[in-house]
Amino acid sequence: MSELEFVTQHRRYLHMHPELSLQEYKTTEYIVEFLKSEAVPFERPLETGVVAFLEGNSNKTIAFRADIDALPIDEENEISFRSEIDHVMHACGHDGHTTALMLHVKRCKALYDAGNLPHNVVFIFQSAEESGGGANLLIKTGALDAYHIDAIYGVHIMPFVDEGSVVVRDEEITASATEYRFYLEGQSSHVANKEQGHSTGEAMQHLLTQLSQIQQYHLNGLQRNIVHIGRFHAGEAINTVPSNGYLEGTIRTYDMDDLQQVQQQMQKIAQSIKLLFNVTCEVKFEEGYPPTINEPDLKKYVVESLTHHHLQVIEPKTPYLFGEDFSFYQQIAPSYFVFVGTRNEEQGFVHGLHTSKLNFNEQILIRVADYYERLLFNYGEVIE
């Protein structure tokens, strides 16, 4: 089987059988069967996801991570390997990330068998990137501590960047992602006696206005932040004063001080609603993903590995506002994350991440494996 056949077969199987975060049981079994066929040792610290390991010829340990979960999206691609699971789709390319790492495993095992694997290698097939912070869950098990990882690398496909190009950036490359939710409770009354009620509708208008002004009045205008309102509602019936309300959204920022400022301002807004409208208001925050911070000392290995395989390096001035749970790995080792371009207008691969028509050319997965292999060989070498 050629490498193109390998990546095509595995990627399309995974694409046809997507599973949501923390439900990747069949995906995990599929990876396990592959590892067994290659005689690569592995462990399962969590119910879903796999960590595999090969011992190399040095005391250095390099880790590579792929995420394995899908999204609750109905696929609209008219392709032979369309998702077979209703309202679940690999709409963020994790089927590709997983397949590229599988090919890297296969290559590393061949090197190991020949006695030529330069360093120890950890292969992380991680669950729940989209929802649940699978990286953080895995780290908290302590399973990765035993490997004493020196550096960890990850990739993400990027349909807004042309094939053959890769986005590289030191320090911040993705934003922190924190969810927030407001819960409002007032007092209902008939509309004929509206003055007897405490309207969450009135409070919601105030809440919407104040949230929309946080960026303008309370954060540095030179820094990019998002305070996004995703969903809200208030009220029960057409002729009653609304007695309940709910609002949810997400905060994206690169600066944790900015995040703290946003959260403090939201707490003040919640307090003001009680004072102004006699409506109780509570805001809750879901532990989010920190910004992904790339270690500058690893950049030389990244750039050399990409240019060696004739991939064009793009260095943007500003980070993306995506959230990415690869960010948690910086707790345990220096890390570096890049975005691999998949845009191909001739083939119609132009649709964005988290959309129902995302697709890409599997050939790019071979180039990801090329990049991984070069990283493995050049780690620790003198590169000017």
C-alpha cells in the first residue's frame, strides 16, 4: 500500500465514522487496532484517546499530538465517504490530524525496527479538543509525566491558507476561549399590571448594551479581543412580564489580564441589574482554553523542517482568535503549533473550519508526516 493509499483509506474511514467529544470509543478502538498491527506499545489513560511510545537512540523525548473528535454538524458534502452519523461530522479536520499522526507512527516504527529512531517518541491521539478540554484531562491523569517530554508539536489544517503554505508564529498563535452564561430571574405579572412585575426583558436590554461596550470602554483598543454574545432569551408568554432570562457567549483574548478585566466587568454588570431592575442576575464562567503560546526556541526546528520539504512559511503579525486546547501542553513541555494550508480553489476546498462542507486533499497529510519526521531528526541539532 502506498502512503497516499494509506492516508486516503484511514482518513476516509474516520470521516465516515465521526464521534463527538468524550464519545470517541470506536475511533479509539480503530487507533488501537492500528497500533497493535504495527506492534507499537500504547496506553489508555482516559476512556477515549490513546498515548503510544517508541524508544529511540537518545535520552530526548519528542511528542506529537492529534485530536480525534468531531462536531455536531450535518455534512453537506456530496462525496463517497460522507459522514454516516446523523448530525456529526469531522468539520474541523481532526480526521486528517489523526491520519497524519498514524502515518508518522508507521514511519517511526520502521525506523525503530531498523535501529534508526533518533529520539524517544510519544504519539498522543487526544480526545475532546472541541468540547471538554481533552488535553487538560489527559495532563491531569499524570500519564504524560513518566515520558519526560522535551518538546511537543501539533498541527491544524487551515482552509484559509493555500496548500503548500504553513502559518508559523512565535508566542501567541491562538486565543484563550472562555464561555460565560448569565441567569436572570425576575417576577412575572399580567401585562395589564406590568408595574407589579420585575421584567427580565428590561434587564436583558441593559445586559446586551453593557456587554457590547466592554471592548470599547474597558480594554486596550490596540489589543484584539472578542466578547461574543451567542444566544439569549427572556420571557414565557406574549401577555406576561418576563420572569426569566438567559444569555450565553464566549470571550476570546490573548492576554489573561484582559480576560480577568472582562470577567470583573461582567460581575459588575450582573450586580447592576439587581440594583436597577430588582432582577437577580448570576454570571458563571466555564473554564476555558488558555492562549496557545509557541516556544520561540523551537522555531528554528519548525522552519527548517518545513522549508526542507518545500513548504512556504507564513508569519502573520497577529494571532488567530480561535480557541485550541493544544495550549494546555505548554504546562508540561515547550510546544509549537502550526496551521497547515489546505485551500485549493480548483478542487473546491475553500470552505471554512466548523462548516458543513469542509474538505481537503489527503495528499497534504503525507506532507504533515514529512514535517513531523524532519522535526524528529533535527531536534537538538545546531541550526543557524
